[in-house]
Amino acid sequence: MKSYRELISINPNIRFGKPCIKNTRISVGDILGWLAAGMTNEEIMEDFPELSMEAIRAALAFAADREESIKILAAA
């Protein structure tokens, strides 16, 4: 698989700067929401033919990487 960085872009003029699959207006959050709602990869690709399995995996990889970089500050 390509690095997710090759498939996801952040442009302040597209979807208010949300990370999106390149050359689409489909955000990482859209894909995560559909998966969380129970849609299968195949259903997503049927509804949005501009998406590939690689794009869906890139969205997951992006979210996983972002999750790893979150730091929680403990309250005093």
C-alpha cells in the first residue's frame, strides 16, 4: 500500500481543511463514520466509485496515526 500521505490531502479551500482523499471531497471523517455505522468497504465503494480499497485503508491509517500522536495532559 502507498503511504496514506500520498492519498490524503489537507486543503483549507476543500471541506474547510478537513483531511480528504485526493481529488475528491470525501473526508477521512466521512469514511470513518460510514465504517462506524456498519457499512462494508464494498458498500462504500459502490456508493462512492471514486474510492478504492486503498483509499479506505489510507483513511484508517491516517486516523490511526493521528490517534497515536494525541497527548493527554493530566489535570493537576
